[in-house]
Amino acid sequence: MASREKELGQQLAERRKALGFKTQQSLAESTGVLRKRISEMETGRYTGRITDLYRVLATLGLEMDFRVTSRPTLDDLESLFPAEKD
């Protein structure tokens, strides 16, 4: 398991407990997301619908941001969009 998924899972579990959701089942009842899915999220094995993840994050008062981690080089762009030949 990748460390990012594991770290996210730990943060979700800590936040759930800090907000008074003592069990995954109590969070499941509040969000309408299956307890099994919440367990998968907290253990970093979740591969389900992003809407379920967003519902859990919103209930826990969390957001997820995305950012670009790399940008294409000129060589990358040239291979994608070769120059036209006359």
C-alpha cells in the first residue's frame, strides 16, 4: 500500500474519532456510505466512487485538493504535437 493512501486513511480515522464518531458504523449511518467502504478508506484500500469519498470528507469537515506534480517538457510536447512538414 502506498504511503499516501495509508496517511489519508489515518487522518480520516483520527478526524472521525475527534468528531465523536466512535465507530465506522456511526459515520456510515451519518453519511449513507457503507461501513465497509469507510473501512477501506481508513485502511488505504478504497477504490470506490469518488462521490462516497466526498460525502465522508464533507461530513468530517475535510476537503481534498489536487495539484499538478509535473509539467510536460518541450520534448514531451513535440512528441505529442509534431511539427507539420511542408
